[in-house]
Amino acid sequence: MKKIGLTIHDGNNVLDSVSLLQSELKLLASDGGFEVMLQELTKDATFDVYPNDDEKRLLEFFYVVEGQLEYTEDDETITLKAGDYFYTKNLTKLCVFRAITDVKLLVASPHPTFHYLAETLKLHKMNEEIDKVDQYTHNHCERVQNISLKIATEMHLDHDRVTKLAVASIFHDLGKINVDDDILRKPEKLTPEEYENIRKHPVNSAKYVKKIKYVDVSDIVMQHHERVDGSGYPKKLRGEEILLEARIIAVADAFDAMTTERPYRRAFTVKEAMDEIVKYKGTWYDEEVVDAFVQFLKKDKLI
């Protein structure tokens, strides 16, 4: 029917696609820069809607086909269900949405958006590859992101900081893709040499997130193992030399590591891990961040 300008495809015939464990993006139609996509997200997955550099700032449209999404800004959470939609025009901020259930989202964009989104999804794919190798940190990045955002809520951070935090926390460990598999799989404690190899991952993670076109979180990712007393790495930054977002990830990362079981030790209870973090409040961890962390644990009735 192309002779009359009508094209019909079945659902399996797409122009391009990127598939992950938690997300799949399909390019359904494309012409002159205009694109129609179907994005499928599993429960708890996040996706970003970002500003573009087009001077015309044309409208982008998003329709919820199935499931429920949530968007939070300024302590207000908005839930979108099947049949709801949103659109952007002259967008100035990165917006991060989370799938409450499995979601199908139809996206229409006047910009060549697919390959921008695919680039970010490739970073998510790297996280999945790391999870396959390092079985003891399965879904670690998703949990760190969730804890980080809970802390940010208690600290009443502005929207720009929260969105940067969401992106940085989900990708903070990408550099581990360069670490030897035998080290990541090792069931016992690492040797000093192996630990030194692991310590390179924040620098490598920062290089990977530089590929994200619409937000720069490389410094946050680089600093997530710094400590406020200067004992961290890779640059031994101190106090407020460390970005607040990185100080938040440091607490979330430590908490999730402690509460994850390893072959050489049992998992800490939530209370034990909290006590350990409080013990190093003001030395390893930022005091304000630790206070917000404890507050979120109490509000969520985890302690």
C-alpha cells in the first residue's frame, strides 16, 4: 500500500530496537527526523526525558498505553495510568520517571531521539553485564539509586540536583566493566593488588557517563568513593570539595554493600549497617546526608 502513502506493519516489524532486562525501546516509524517509538519498561525501571538543543524546541508527546508511571518534583508525586499522556515543549530540565508497574509508552518526537535514548540504554546494558559477572551485587545500582533518591527527598533537594543524582547513581559503577571477571567473581576478600584494580572504577565510570549527551554527571560519578576526611579515592577530596550528590551516593552505596551477603561475611541487618554509617558520620560520610539517611529509614519503618 506504499503506492498510496499507507504503510502497515505487524508488531514484530520495527526499524530498530534496543533490548535490556528492564527496558526495550523500539523505533516504529521515522521520516525527516520525526520518530515514533514504543518504550517498554519493567516495574521500578526509570527513564529520562531530556531537553534538546533544537532552537525550535518542538513538542514531544508521550502516551501511556499500559501500566503506571510516577513523576516527582518539589515533594509532589504525580501518577500516570493507562490512557494518560504528557508532552514537552521548550523543556529546560531533565525529568526522570519511574515505572510503578510494567509499562508500555508510545513516544512521538520531531527530533531524532531514538539514538540518544539508545546510547543511554547501552549504559544500562553495561550495568546488566556487570550484574551477570558480579552476582553478589545483582541490582546493586538500582538499589543505590532508590536509596539515594530517598535521601534527596529528606534533604529537599531541588529538581536539577535530584535528576542528576538519579542518573549518576544508576551508572556509578559502570567502570567495573573494565575490571577482570575473576576479581569480580572472587568469593573471598580481595588482595591489595586486586583492590587497587577495583579502585580504578570511578574514573572509568566517569568516562562512560560522559557519553550521555543531555546531562553531565561525570564529576559526581568520579567522586562517589571520596570521603569527607580526605581518606577516599581517586583524588582524596575533602568536605565540600566533594559534590553533594556524590556524598549522597557514598552513603547509599555503603549501606547497600553492607546489607548484601558475601561468601566471606553475612549481610548486616539494617540497624547494624545504619550504626556503622553513623559511626563514621563526619569522617567518612557527610553529617547532613547521614541525618537524612537515618530519617528516611525511620519514615519507611526499616528501623
